Amino acid sequence: MTLVEIRERAKKLGIKNLKKFRKDALIRQIQQAEGNSPCFKGIENCGELTCSWREDCQG
């Protein structure tokens, strides 16, 4: 997912000041807004197989 796409997703969730976040931090903000653990790039061998961010995170 591109940074533009990530920012659009964040905007739909009501996250403000999108340009102040780097990609990793913005994804964590999105995870938290969606009610998930803000764990992007923070867990090796993650077991969340259906996570939207899995490919970028574990790849």
C-alpha cells in the first residue's frame, strides 16, 4: 500500500495531522483507531494472518 493510500485510509478514520507521521507510525495510528494492537513492525513471527498490514510488516 502506498503512503497516499495509507493517508486516505487514516483520513477516513478521522486521524488528524497526517503529514506529521512517518509510514510506520501512521499505520500504528490506523491499527489503534480500528481497535487493534498498534504493533506494526513490532512483532517478529506475528500470528495475525488476516492483518491488513501483514505483507508490509512481515515481508
